[in-house]
Amino acid sequence: MVRTVGVEEELLLVDVRTGRPMSVSGVVLAKEAEALGEDPLAKVGIVPCGAVEGEFQQQQIEIHTSPVQDLAVLDAELRHWRGRARALAREVGASVAALATSPMPVEPRAVPSPRYERMQELLGLTGRRHLTCGCHVHVGVESDEEAVGVLDRARVWLPVLLAISSNSPYWQGEDSGYASYRSQAFSLWPSFGPPDRFGSAAGYRAAVDALLATGAALDEGMVYWDARLAVSYPTVEIRAADVCLDVADTVFVAALCRGLVETAAREWRRGEPAPDVATSLLRVAAWHAARYGVESQLIDPRTMRPAPARDVVAALVAYVSPALDADGDRLVVEAGVERLWSRGTGATRQRRTMERTGQLIDVVAQAARITGGQDG
């Protein structure tokens, strides 16, 4: 059985004339609710089909697909929902951009809701200044025990996914020096980062309960580990990636995630031990991936030592290759790898635009065109 895969993408709402994010998510979502004949308050939380929904800040929205088996269907759904989000944004004079952070200066404004108000109160300045967009990939699993077996074995590869997807070099109007500054901004949250090894579903539940007992997370939805058991569905939710500029790259990341889940699940079923790598080292590996993307070296999960990024990406593809072949995903991954080395990550493409024009406004405008499928 081919595992299902679904994707959530967070997108910025931007004014392409100024490059700045716009606080219009409430109006956008009200228009979508009106078009669907729904009460705007009825669309709260994740639903098991595609949708345009709200997020933490008013300058962003989220789209998500239904769970599918065919990556061509996933590609089509992502293009549909990006197009729908773009059409809704245009009704209020905005556009959408798949940027993991805003290149232009921004004053985030939280969506007015009791939960988000509590989060702002808990996090203080960290919450008030936070505006990032990620890509979350849900892969179907058969049980919580299998899901935890997957987490324990896949966790060492998550920094490589971050590097491949890196798409946030700019922060508050300047080059951060990172390929993924989104991950650095999110690292200020107390419940963010690489997951530990849990050993069993009971071990996972005990870790979540212990975290919640500290008061550093309001609820299980605030357990923002780079991979976790999804709160509402029987899936592993891999949250390591930046939102990708191009839909094709989102599907590439999703294919790698599905391959990683299936490969780790096979190892778990065979009773193979999970890699004994300290979470502190995985935190360093994630920092390294965020800092450099795929431009130089990555921390090789097999040795936990620096190695050429091309070699580490190739090692990930080789590791999941049997699963890719079984699921029919090899061509998607091979095409994604070719684009990665010929065109670069989103961070590389953003910097290339900045080098060419010298204007961050142009970075945002190009991202909006790519998000809308108008620019390759």
C-alpha cells in the first residue's frame, strides 16, 4: 500500500508594489467563506480536504491539500490552492508569496483569537515579532507505535530536508547570513527543534505530557518539533522545511518525506535500532543546514561530521531509494535533485535576484510571480 501524503503551506500576503506584507488575512478568509456560503468562524482547524485557512499572523494564510497517494494529484492540488489563495488576495489588493520570511521590514499583527492572544502573552516579544512560513508534510502511518518508530529513525535526516528547502535568507530588510532564517527565528520558541528518541508511543506521550506540564506550550498543537505525530490525523507530520518557492520543489520535498517515512518504518518493522544520536548534535546539524543550505557542507547523519552537501543529499536519496521505487516517486526526486543543483534553493534564487537588481521589492515581486505559476 502506498502511503498517503498531504501538504500544508504557509504563504505571505504581500503588496507587490512595496514588497511589504499586508494584514488582510481576515478579509481574505471572509471572502472565501462568503464564496463557499459558510460562516467564517466555521473554518477553524484542519479539515481532511483542501482549503485556504488562517494562521498566526494577519499577514499570512495557509493552504493545505487532501491526503493523496499520487504525487501528480498533489502537484495539481497545490497549484489549485495557491491559485485560489492568489485570487482571493487580489480581491483585496494583495498577492501571495511563498517566502519563509519577509524580505522587507514588517510589524507582525496576530490574528485576534483567544488562543493566539494567549500565545502572545506566553511568548512576549518572541511571539509579537514572529512571522515565518513553513511547509508541513503529513505522511500516513498505521499506528502510533509505527509513527514513533519512524520519528526515532528519520530524525537524523531532517536537517537535510531543511537545507534542501531553505528559502528565507532575508529578515527585517537585511541579509541574515542564513539560508533559512525561519528556523532560527522559530528556535526562540521553547517547544521547537529536533525531536528526541522516544522508543515507543508511551515514551512519546510521556515526553509530550512533560512538555505541557511545564507550561511552555499551551496545548499539543504547540509541540513544534521538526517532526511529530499529527494532532488530528494518523500521520507523521514533518515540519522541518521552509515553504518552497516553486510547487515542484514542494512535491520534491513531499516525495523525500514519504520515502523517509516508509524507509524508517521498514527498519522499525525489522527491529533495526534507531541511530543513537544526541538531540544536541541534531540541533547543531539543523543550525548548520540553516546557515549554509546546500551551498557548501552539511552534517552527514551517518557520521555526524561535515561532508559536501552534494554527497549528503545523494546519501539521503540512496537511503530512501527502495521506497521511492516502490511508490513510483523516483523520477520526481531525480528531477528535484537536478533542479537543486542547476537552479539552487529558494534562498539562492532570492539572493540572485537581489544581486541582479539591488532591490528587495524585486525579490518579493519575483516570489509572488513564482508562487502564482507565472515565472519559472
